[in-house]
Amino acid sequence: MKDPRLLTGIGVSPGLAVGPAYVVTWGVPDVPQRVVSKGDVPREIERLREAIADVKRHLDELRQHAAEHAGATEAKIFDAQILMLEDADFLGAVERLIRDNQLSAERAFEFEVLELRVLWAQSESQMLRQRRADLAGIGIRVLKRLLGQSIQDVLKDRSGKPVIVFTRELTPGLTVEFDREQVIGFASVEGTRMSHAAILAHSLGIPCVMGLVGGLDKIRTDGLVILDGTSGTVLTDPTPAEIAEAESKAERRRQFDAELEAVGAPAETIDGVRVALRGNIDLPEELDTAAEHGAEGVGLLRTEFLVVGRSELPGEDEQAEYFSRICRRFPDHPVVVRTYDLGGDKFPAPFRPPREANPFLGWRAIRVCLDEPDIFRTQARAILRARLHGDVQLMLPLVTQLEELERSRELVAESAAALEREGIPAAPDVPIGVMIETPAAAMLAEEFAAASDFLSVGTNDLTQYTLAVDRGNARLADRFTPFHPSVVRLLKRIVEAGKRANLEVSVCGEMASDPRAAILLLGLGYRVLSISPPRLPLVRWLIRQLDAGIAESVAAEAVEASTTSQVVSVLTEAMNGLVDVDLLPSKLVAQG
Ligand code: PEP
Ligand code: MG
């Protein structure tokens, strides 16, 4: 039975912290119901503007603090928050509420933030869900300022004693505001590996666990805890023996990590099979990690970050510059740019479709891009221009029909012709690949292989749509597994279709970062994996321990299995003896 003292979440910044907990109730303050007279409306609007200007100044200070203590790229995280406070649509909506409904500035601001939070929570865009903490951060700051409450009272009374901070939602501001000497660990209920606060904690070198659903009630201020940012766990009321054991595990991990880092050689199995390891990039701040860990290019460049939190779509020049910059980081390798995987959400303004009952099955990704071809053309033109600086390739998300690929090809060809006519330097063509991330595309893998330049399996969505399990639903986390036999068999079908067409087939879903999956994918015949940059050393090391011949028989057994637990036990058995599972990071994919 599970130890009731052990709370599990996601390890987002590795390392061990042992010390007293400190529960921070940094939340939205109570905002009194208040309306104002018509005559007071201009004053309320003025109050709002002053508060926003003040908070922007404070965020600017935090940005400088982050630049000094975490790095220049991390400091840019505060730009996202400052941008939200400059968003004309957002501010216009708050001012309208004051003007039309005579709400007080704080009521109107609270109302609009809440509305956005709800919308972002419903969005299927991971990026938007992750940015909710940024929104919460500015919401709390502006409201406190409007209500005349102090913003910086957290930890004031602690007289510098080290603590592990527990909070519902860790905002980027909270992460950098605390003194590194005083805060030795962070834990929060909300948040994921890609939250800005997680990225900051990682850069600051502070162990951090997020996603502690239901965990906060079990924590009391000053109670001793062990926080393990590598395995993503928190142990309350540990015994001295448990503390000693945790410390010795941390030491073994440090040695193992040093061993992983020291693997300079390429990912090649004992019997000489070479696997290309690329990085998945969501945010520019991940580029350094990918390059430092020897990524052989970018196998999935998500472009949604370019639009999130903005009131306008980014232009062609900005995108061309961004893609070219990435090419220059990886001059000898491909950079696979995925066209927008947006939809169902409210940002930016051009993407404001009516609310949908099933946004995951709705107007999103390639459907949006083909229905609004100008959006697609802008990206295609930027990609063609960037191709002059490296091996940029274009990848289409959520494809279900061959016609979507054909139409995309037409739009790319039109864009190339237009660039030429306009005398703008650009490549005449670009390889176009398809993400196989729906059962429809997997069943048509043969046809897609014949019509595209490469295939890449998005196992996150492929799992979600094959199993009809929402990938973001914590309640269904145990059911969301790419080791379900149906997914394993689709993976086999896809790689074989690719091989017959002599096409590169990669895997770019999170699955590729899981050591057990690496054995399976290698054994099925995948030779290109695109993974989360921090996992590159582990997967490279693992591949160098494997024998492709053995992996092949392991995979053949997994394909024959009829239940998830059979697949998992085949893979776990293959892992035994290869690696001490205690040393591995917390599971990237939730599965049995
Ligand atoms: C996937 O679905 O596996 C994938 C890589 O794309 P995303 O996670 O961005 O949906
Ligand atoms: Mg996907």
C-alpha cells in the first residue's frame, strides 16, 4: 500500500531539499462588490491605469533580478507578463466593464482575468494552459495594488531560515522574488514542466515539484518534508533514516548524471545501429539546453508560443527571423517547424471562434490553417525564407485526410512563387511532413508515406485519440498510456509504411523520452527520436547500452501482447539490469 505520507507530482526541477515547509497563500484577494457612480468612472479608469503602470514597473524590477540571478533568456519570461498588461484587447475589455457596468476598477479587472482563466483552462493548447500561472501572477499583483495591499509580504516574518515553499500556483514572480538562500525548494498544486515558473526554478537550480493534486492539505507550515525534484515526490514527516536514504540517493543520482553528461559519443547501440536524437522546442529558452545536450537538430518546433498572449498574429519577418535563428544554432541538422497547432482558445484576436462543445475534436491545427489560408501562407513564406539559412522543414499537425496535405502543398508552392515574383530571397521549395497523431492518419500511413517527405508520430495525440482518453485529464492519467497494445500496433504499422516508402519516420511525442519506450521504438525500427531537451543525455546513454537485435525481439513480443500490463512487463523486464530505476527522473508518460 502506498505510504500516505508520500505525495506524488511531476518533478520539474531536479534535486533534493530537506527542510521545513512554508505554505504560501499567495492568492487572489477578496474583492468587495462595489459599483461606482457615472461621474466616478474616469477616476476608476485612471486608478486602473496607474495600478497597471505600477505593476509593470515592479515586473520590470523582477525581470532585472531574474537577469542577474537566472540569465538573460529567463528574464524574458517577465516580458510575457508585461505584454499581457499591455494587451489592448484585454485592457479595453476591463475599461469597458468600468464604463458600461460602472464596476470598480478591481471588480472589472478581476472579472476579466477570471474570464480569461476559464477560457484558457478549456483550451486544448498546452501553451495557454501553462500560461495561466502568468495570468494569475499579474492578476494578484494588480488587484493587491488596487486594494492598497502590500505585494511583498510573503516570507517577511521568516528571519531568513531556509524553507520549502508550498503554494497552489507558483508564478514566475514568486519564483524569483524569494531569496535563493532562503528558499531551498518549491512545490505547487498547479503547473507543468513547461510552466514559466518551472523553467525559472530549473535555471535557478532550485528543486521543484508541480502537480501535487490534493497535496496541499497534507502540508503544514514548519512540518519537516523531503522534496525530491527528480522523482517528483514530497515525503512528509520523514524519519532520520529516510532523510539519510534520500541523501544517499541524491548522491548516487549526481554521479549517474555526471556519467550521462560525460557520454559525448552519438546514440549508437552496441551492435552499431545509429539513432538520431533531436530536441522538441516549445520556447526559445529551451534552445540552449538542446544545443548543450547535443541535439541533432530540432525534430519538433512548436510555434504556438509565437501567438500566445498576443493580440495579433506574428508577421512573416518575425517568424522568418526566429526560424533562421534556430537554423544557425543547428547548422548541420534539420529544424522541423510545425505549423500552428491552435484552436478552441481566445488568443490571439483572429482565433476567436465560437465556443465549442468538444474543442479537442474541433476547429484546430491544420483545419484552422487551411480555412484561414493567409495564416498558413505567412508561416510558409517565413519557412521558405529561413530555409536559406539551414535545413528547415515544414510539418503539419493533426492531419486526417490526404487532401489536407495536398492543399498545404499547393499553398506552399503558391507562396514560393509569390516570393520569387516579389524578389524576396527564399528557397524554392521545402520538405513537407505529416504528423501521424490520429488513428485516421495511422490507418492511412501508407498513403501519407507516398505523398509526403517524412512522417513524425505525435504519440501524445495518437494515444489520446486512439484510446479516447483526454491527455490533460488528471483523473484519467492512469488510462493514458502509449503502451496500450492498440498504440503499439499502430506504431509498428506507421514505421513499416515509412520504411517501405524509404522515408524517415520519427517519434516526437513525449513517449520518446521514456527509457522503456526507447527500447520499444528502437525495436520497432524507429531511427529518429525527438525528445524533451533535458532528457537527451539519458536516452543517448540508454541507447548505447542496448542491442538493437534484442530490442527487436522485445518489440515483437510487445506487439503480440494483448494488454497494457503485458506490454509494460515485457519492457520493464528488458530494462532490468540495464539501469537502476531509482535513478530515473519521474515518469514522463503516465502509464501502468
Ligand atoms: C503529440 O501530439 O504527440 C505532439 C508531439 O504534439 P503536441 O504535444 O504539441 O500536441
Ligand atoms: Mg499533437
